Amino acid sequence: MSQDNNAPPAGLPPRVAKALLDKLESDQAFRDAFTQSPAQALRSLGHTEAAPCIALKPGAKLASPAEIRAQRAKLEATMTAVQKADCDLSSQSGH
């Protein structure tokens, strides 16, 4: 089955989204690695497919573990559904 080139990218598998959020909440080394290279961080979790919408916007900083924890259900639902153009892991406050 061919993928429609106009379709938005598919979401992450639920187990990958859960593992990603678990690590972003609890593992500072992983958070640092994700900030440097989201694709490489995802590969370390066993996800080898492209995930262009799992990235930080230029100049944005990664949400804190507390912010991720507070929005966990929403983030997980978004990551496993069709991805949006902006990454929900970016802190919009600019702090």
C-alpha cells in the first residue's frame, strides 16, 4: 500500500510514545540527547522510522519534566495520532 504524499506523517507507536515520555520525565541524559537530536534519541528507543514532527522549534526549549507530567495524557494522545507541524514537547513560555 502506498502512502499519500499529501497525508500528514503518522504518529508514533503507543509503546514508543510512552517510552519517550517516560524518559523525558525522568532521565536528564536522555533529555539532553533528545534536545541535540530527537531522531537519534528515538532510535535509542528502537524507533527507526522518520518522525519529522518530533522535534523542537528553533529557539524553543524542552518542556520541564513537571510540564510533561502535567500534560502527559494530551501529549501521548497527540504523539500516537497524526502529528501536528509544531512539536508539543516545546515549552511555549520561553523560559
